[in-house]
Amino acid sequence: AGFRPCLRCRPELAPGRALCDAVPRLARAAAHRIAVGALNGRAVGQLAGELGVSDRHLRRVLERELGVSPLELAQTHRLLLAKRLLADTSLPVTRIAYASGFQSLRRFNSVFRERYRLSPGALRRAPRGASGSGSAAAPVLDLIRLTLAYRPPYAWESLIERLGRDALPGVERVESGRYGRTVRLEGKTGVVFATAPAAKTHLDVDVSPSLLPVLMPLLARLRHLFDLDAEPTVVDAHLERAGLGMHVARRPGLRLPGALDGFEAVFRAILGGRAGLAASDAGRQIVEALGERLDSGIPSLGLLAPDATCVAEAGAAGLEALGVARRSAEILASLARALAGGTIWLEPGSDVAAAHRSLRAIDGVGERLATQIMMHALHWPDAFDASDRELQRSAGAAGAAALRARAERWRPWRAYAALHLREGGREPGGV
């Protein structure tokens, strides 16, 4: 009995993923890339080509969905970042202009005066509220402190505990509620730290000055890594109604950890902690052997994780020599080549169906691996693998079919449901 779900709208899919959402989905993908600096020094036509559409169609879609042109949207993001840096740091105006994506100080001053009706210096001289954190609060190494806001509740301790379990020695560390890691982005290197101050609704993020030229994409990637754009009240309320109220009550605001880039998600899926002890040990050996040394001033953070190009050059034979099982080495090398060559794009805003097809087309990538990669690289909130025995045990389901049937109630937030079950299964006495 009841109504048949619409075969075109696909209401069971996560929000924004149905066929009828194709135009809004393109707008979101373009907006995401613009937000991370895709038009800083690049033409709109290049972005359109990467998205597989014409320049004209991309402009039309953004005008329809957001009411602005691509360049206007990019300029807004630059100004917002510049305003934050002026208000919250003591950086020179020239450095702020370039860190915000402007190609010249003259252009920055002109656009700023046009939009805000005052000069950058006048904004900095204006009285600041008590909420400004300021770079003076950064703990060590002359780091620049910024804030990243989120919607409460936020299960920070659960998130960094999970990140700590999967941390790559020399690349990441979690200590006293603080997450730190080395970063390489668009040729720039440095370190970042993040912590969640009590009674606040933001993270304090400390960034190396060397990362200022890539600050815009870096902040967007950190938001993805820490799942700061989630709407926890929506997710939690849905899962409570779907029979996971006990789990939600234990960990309200549980967040799905992302990755700084697509290859990092691939690397962790194949050689991370959940892949088993032997695979995890091999992953550490790869980082030690192929990772670039970084003079960060922090002994425990002195390695840069190898990127897709580096791993692709090592090849399957090189990975196998470092302790990776032959099949895993072949899969990792194939995925590294695809990412380095641009045939697969694994970032938030990617088309999930296209990414899934591309992943499954690679020899050795099964449904379980593809699902795990998309969950963390694309932040696919409905990613779910019913064949996962750990999930079956945690849910008390007698096999994949039983778990798949039960999980229908958790749509479109099955990835969060799976995370609740895994975290609950780690507690004494299980779930």
C-alpha cells in the first residue's frame, strides 16, 4: 500500500543527488570549486571545461541558481577572506591581498573600496568585537590564527579520536584535544593545527605563514576534513526517528571525517587503519620512504605525505617492495595514475555517479572500496556498504541483506548511521 516513489526525482537519494537536481548540482560543484580558488588567476572557460560544460552554460546555471556570474562569485569569496584576515590578523595589507586571491594590490584596493565604501586600512582601524581571535593567540612558530565556524552540536573529541587512530606518523598527530598535521598544497608546504575551544561554535585553526598563498583552498579543505558544513540537528533528528536514538544521544553532532584531497582518501581506504594491521604498517613505510622531509620546527611533524604523482612514479613494484600486498599495490598504483593524470576527480562537489563509474572501471576496485573512497573524498552522506561485517555485527544484522533492508530507514544519511554503529561498537559491551 502507499504511493510509489517518483522514478525521476528519486526521493530516497541524499539531498541534491537525484536526476532532477542536475542543474543545482552543477551550480554547487562550480560554486565549490570557485570557493577554493578555481578562478584565482584562471579563466571561466577552464573551469567550465573541467566540469564538462560550455562556458556559456556554466554562466547561465550560476545566474539562474545563485543570481551572480562566476567572476562575481569568485570576487565575493576573495573579499570575504580578505575581510576576515584584516579583522582577525595583523598581516600586512599586501600579503592579505595576494592571500585572498587578488592578482594585484591596486585591484584589491579598488574592489574593496567599491564594495565596502572604505579602504582596507580603515576597516582594520575600526573597533573589533571581543570575538576576534587574532594571530597573537597562535601558540607557537609564529602561526596565523583563524576561526572556522560550525553548527552545534559538534562531537569534536569523537572526530579527533578517529583521526588519531588513523594518523600517519610524521604527518599527523593528535594530542590533548588538538589535531596537527603537515600540508602540501599547490606547491606550498607548512603545518596546521586545529582545536575546538569550549563553549564556542568555531574551531581555532593555526596556519603556517608559508601557506598564505593557498589559504583559500586550504580553509575549504579543512572544512571538508572536519565536516564543518554538516547540519547535525537535521541528521541527528532523522537517525533518532530511524531507530538510532541511543547512538545519537551518546554522540550528538557526530561528524564524518573527510580528507585534505582525493588521493589521501584513496590511500587511507587501501592502507589505513581499517584495512588491517599489515596494510597499515605498509602505509607507514610508504610515508617514511616516499614522503618528503619538512623542516617544520616540530619533531613529530616532519614528513609530507606522498601525493598521487609520487606514488604513481613508484609503481606497483615499488609499493610491493615497501611491504604492500601485490593486489593492493596494483590498485593503489592504478588509482594514483588516474588521479595524477586527471582522469578521476575526487573532491567535494564531484558528480557521485561519475566518480563511482570511474572508480569501478579500475581493475580491482570493488563496491566496498569505491564506497569508502566516495564517503571520505566526496563527502557522500549516503555512502553505505552492507557487506561490511563490522557493521553487521554492530547492527545485530544477520548478513548483508538484513542490514541493507534495515538501513533503508537511515537514508539519506546512511554514512552517518554507519559511523554511529562503528563508534558504538568500540565501546565496552559493544552497542
